[in-house]
Amino acid sequence: MKYQFDKNKVKNKLLEIVSSDQLLTDSLMRDHTTFRVGGPADFIVFPENQEQLAEIAGLCCTNEIPFFLMGNGSNLLVRDGGFRGVIINTRQMTTVVTDGSRVVAQAGALLRAVAKEALAHSLKGFEFASGIPGTIGGAAIMNAGAYGGEMKDVIAKVHIMTPDGKFETVDGRDCHFGYRQSRMRDACEVVTAVELALEPGDPETIRARMQELNQRRRDKQPLNYPSAGSTFKRPEGYFAGKLIQDAGLKGYRVGGAMVSQKHSGFVINADGATAADVLQLIGDVQRKVKAQFGVDLEPEVITIGEDIGDEN
């Protein structure tokens, strides 16, 4: 999509909303994602509060500038041509407040930080998320889960901004949570904060559970390589990693991208992978698993941006 005005004008408009240290121009997305791949984004902007976020999104909508909301970039693959438009990064929106058994966290708060806050107040129920390398806003949108727990189990309310710029509070029961799915994702609603309903617990038991789950993650997952976590959603009745392994694809490689030798459900950046390498590998895995087992593997990773050479 072409701009209605040039990049300098977009930059100046953004600087009317945020300070210069909250704005990056032509920054490589590989420096902002856990996969460590991706070309330059025209702009990456870091709002400090929901008012700035709303103004940035409003500016983009009014002027038909593409924008994408991201947190820690832990479930994101950006193509090698980068992103034409504005990346809104919530990493400066990190306030976490506890009131009784309720924990309220701004969208950019890391899940591990929220888990530590819960532990500090002897609240149980969020241990499952303590090792997930994402933000609570992204986790709510994706209904992230691990080790038998999901965000839908603990979310009481989600504070959102609707596509028309209105702020609303949605009850957790009305978020239409499914497997890696939610109302917010379906409706392109922006999460600004999440309220958790937890339960009083024994701090030592909570700490031990967090340590146990984090050790299991270290033992089973290829955390020493850049990746976007589990690459494929779990197909009903199967496990993606086992299907990929049974198809003989453990260690399968395209350029610098590889199916992990440690866990076949992970595609890793083994050695300077490009997004094109990763996407070709994902496609190869999908075709071979489909051919051998008749099962469609759906990527869990979100892909944005354009390939090198695409027109604006």
C-alpha cells in the first residue's frame, strides 16, 4: 500500500505523539523478534500508555498507513523485504499492579514478569506462563498456553481499543477464546491491558512449580537457537512434532533454517536464516506431512511484511 504522504511527513506526525527516543526509522525487524530474521520496518514506535497507542493507531487509520501491533516479537516472522508502515511495539507499556487476588498488567508486560508479580503476592494459577517468552497482550490475543494451562483459564477482563478507536473492557467469558484464538484476534482489537483472576497459594509451592516447568522447557526445547517457539498448531488428534519426526524431517534444513534436532515441532534459525528460508522450510514440512499422513499443519507463527522486490 502506498502512502498518501511521504515518510518524512509520517515521521513528523508520529513525533507529535511520541518523543524521538520512542521512534525508530528503517530498523531491521530481525533485531526486534526472537526468530532474528526480517527486513526493515519503515517505523517502529513505542507508546508509553494507551492514549499514545490510540493516537498512533488513529493516525495510521486516518491516513491509510498499514500498522501492526507487536509485543516481544516471540511469535512473529517478518519477511525479508520488511514492513511498509508502522510497527507499534508495546514493550514500554509494562506496569503490573496487584489488588487482592487480581493482577492487572499493561499489554507489554512480559509473562515472566507477571508470573513473578503473582509469586510475590502468593497467588497461584499463572505458573504455566512463567516461561513463555511473550507479553501478556499477545498472550491474550493468541490464548497462549503451556503445560495444561491457557490464558482463558485465568483472564477475568481484557481492556481493548476497538478498530474505531474506542476503549472497552471485555469480560473474559466474552473473549471467545479457542485454541490460539480469541475475539480480539478475529476483530483486530488492540489489547491495552489484561486483568487476571488468581487464587491464594503457598509461595514455595508456586515457586517450585515455576522452576519445574521452566526446567522442563529447557530440557525439551531448543532454547539455545533463535526461533518463534512452537512453529505449528497442534492438529486435532495428533502432535505436530511427532508427525514431523515420523516424516523423517528432524534436522531437515533449508539454508540457515532447520527443523530442530531437539524438538521437531520447532523451526530454528540455525545459522543466519532468512525469512525466505524459514517460509520454504515450513512449506516443505506441510507438504511432506500432508503427503505421508493426510494431516494439514497450520502455522502458529504469525507472518507479516513483504518479500524483497515487492512493490510498495
